Amino acid sequence: MIVRIWRGQAATGTDAESYFRHVTGTVFPALRDLAGHRDAWLLRREVDGQTEFLAVTFWDSLDSIRAFSGEDIDAAIVEPEAQAVLSDFDGFARHYELAFRMDRPA
């Protein structure tokens, strides 16, 4: 499994809530329909009066990411709606192979 991680930051609480609604209401639901997409998490924390987000998505393979992102899988996909409310964001995504996962016992 491949984990794709991207970071963005909102300057105000209103912008942070707008970004949260956009990602959870539009972006993540659209990922469900893509072959090879497995899961999506959105992490947030307050840093110096701003809200930082990490979008973490889980994929079967680099090829499944390529089908989503295009040939340059390291380029971030930041929709105009997100760009409008983020004060800073990475233009790249990082990819990691899942090395270990500890499941809860049943």
C-alpha cells in the first residue's frame, strides 16, 4: 500500500472550516470511485494562530495514484476552491510505502 501525504494551511478559522467542508464534502467522496483508492484521512492542528492540515490518502499502488494525479505523481492537486481559502500549501505530495500496520485485535 502507498500512502500519499500533502500539507496545506489556513490563516483563519473561517477559512479552515471552508477547507474542511470542501475536502470532506467534495474531494474525499470523489476519491471513493477511483480504482485503487483505499482510504482518506484529514489531520489538523493549530500552529501559530493558523490551522495546518495534512491530507493522507491510501492507495493500492503508484499506478493507482498515477490514474488519479497524472504522470507526475509528486505534483499536488489543489483545486481552486482550496487555493482560495488556504494561506499556504505544498505544491507537491510525498509518497511512502506502508511498512507496518498494527490492527486492533478482534
